Amino acid sequence: MSNLQELSDLKKTVSISARRFEESPFIERIDSPDMVRGVYAGRYFPIFMGEDWTQKYWCLRQKALIFDVPEKPIEISGPDAVPFLETVLSRKVATMAEGRGYFAIACTPQGGIFMDGVVFRFAENRFWYVQADGPFETWLMAHTGNFDVTIADPRSRVLQIQGPASLAIMNSASDGAIDDNMKYYRAGFFDLGGQRLFVSRTGFTNELGYEIYCDGATTDHLALWDHLMACGQPFGMEFSSTRALTIRRIEGGILGNLTDMDTTMTPFEAGFAPFIDMEKGDFIGRAALLGKDTRSCLFGLTCATETPAAGSAVMDGNEVVGRITAGVPSPTLGLGIGYVRFNSPGEWVGRTLSMRLPDGSVHDGEIVETPFFDRDKSIARGVDRTIPNRPVT
């Protein structure tokens, strides 16, 4: 099931029982009659609020935005936590230091991508895996049979503060405890307005940013929200739906589980070969991945005349060679951009191919590597602190 958030999807809404999915604990601060909710990992979140998404995008790139996001942490603990995670994840976790985060893939026995997310080590035998969309908690429980391990839902709702001002905002919010010494993909516990919470230097935008993890029912969510907003106000931080985040995550080359990749795709085909440790020992899916082509089948497409749309056919002459998985307008590049999943590996980058949209119109597109810009992630790593100018239109 895709989790599409393209322009046309923002108007395709239905009524549904609010109790079917988890409501945000911040809803009293963010609710609006214009809110369009999405569902991700069983949680509601705002995908659009009728805002000027271009203005929000540039606030993200030049100042900071705070997002109420639905990614779901799952706790894995117990004497066998390490061997269990070595079995279900394709990346080695035994050597992780406490306070470290790793991007890690979970594969199906057939070698397909079941889940992607970030695993954090809290202690020797205590980890969190912050999952993307999909039933990962059930998947973990199904594989616990031979392990002394506990799978638990800590009921942690996550906030993201992203953008060049995020460091200054988090420094203020933590009374100076969070500073430049906290590196990319590092994490720890900090006092935020009198509440001790887990914070990581990560995000879903490829901008400089942080994620704040609430502690279930022990967190005063509204007090936390008010504290963060007060700290962000002097730096121009605003709240936004995830529309600006979606645009920036595609620009930044971040893939969406069940949208850009799924169980029919190996991690190699998604470009994740560097995160698959075939030498670490056995893990679910390893046998199926042995001998597989490690070349990627997923690349970027830029189009000067139209925004790519999910499901659009990508053609080499009259032959359909791939499909668009998701597309957005890029305000920074002034182009339509999207991901194209090719039917097979090949020398696609640098080629101009045709894109046939669902309305039947055909447009030329150039195949490019991703991310679409800042390919060494200098912005997210804090190396590039340049504030981009908004193009004159």
C-alpha cells in the first residue's frame, strides 16, 4: 500500500473512524478544519493544512520547521536483543556504541525489502528501531521464538525540527546541552523544558535537523510543544504539515517504504548495497541475496515541463522500461522531479527518456543520480551551513 502525498492525493479524502488509528497527542495545538490527515505506521499525521507549501518549503530551507511525524519507535530488549537484531536486520549491530544510530534494512526470506528505519542503541541489551510504514512490530514478534527478547511499543510520538536554525533552537530548548558536539546520527537523553527525552540528530529532509522522541504517557506533550515553539519563535520556526517535508525528502534522495520500495525489490535494486553486510553472518534474506545483481534500479528523473506522477510510464522509445514511484515540484531546482524504478539495471544515468503521465501526455525527462543535489549530504552533516536564496519568480 503506497503512502502517496502528491498534489492530487491531497484532495482525495474519505471519512473514517478516528479510533481506527492513533491520533496525535499534539492535536490540540495543530488541529485545523483544513487539515488533511494521512495514515502511516497506524498513526494519523497532517499531510496538508491548506498552507502555502512553497512558503513553508523555504522556511524549512532558510530557517526551520517543526513537524508532527508518525514514524514509530519499537523497543527491543532482553538478553538476546543483539543476536535477535543480527538475525532480523541486514546490518551489523553488535559493535554499535550506545547513543549511536544506524540506518538498517529488514529483508524478507526472499530478499525483498520489508522495512527500513533507524536502530538506536540505548544500552547493552536495549535498542529502539524507528520504523517506517508497515507492520514491523508484528514481524518482529513473529521471529522471537528462539530468542529471550521482549518487543514493546513505548508509545513514543516523534517531532522533527529541521532546517538551518534547528541547532540554535535545540541548543536553546536544552539550555545549552545540545550543541555542535552532537554529530550526525548520534543521540542521547536531554532535559527539554523540564522533561527528560531522547533526541537524535537525524531527520527526513536531508537538512540539518533533530528528532525528539516522547516518552509515552509520562510526557506532557502540550507542555513540550509550547516549550519548543517558544524556543523556536526567535529563529522564525513555524509548524508545517508534511507537504514541505515530502518535497525535501525526495530532493534529498530519501525513499519511502511501500511507496518507492517494497517486498518485490531487493535492497540492492533500491541502491542500499552499502547498508547490506553480507559478511556479518546469517540474517533473514541473506541466502536469497547471495549472487544477486548489486546494481541499483532506482534513480531520479527531472522534467522541465511537468511534475512526474506516481505510476507514470518511463519509456525508451516505444518500450516501457520503468515507472515513476513518486514525484514533486522542486522549488530549489525549478523542475519537476521524481523517482523512477527501472525494470532492470542499466546505464540509465545521463539519458533522456520519455515519461507518459496518467493523463496521456508525454514529456522528456533526464535520468539522474540521487540525491538531486547535495549528494554528499553536507547540509545534513552540518558541513555546509549556507542559507540558500529563494529564486526570483
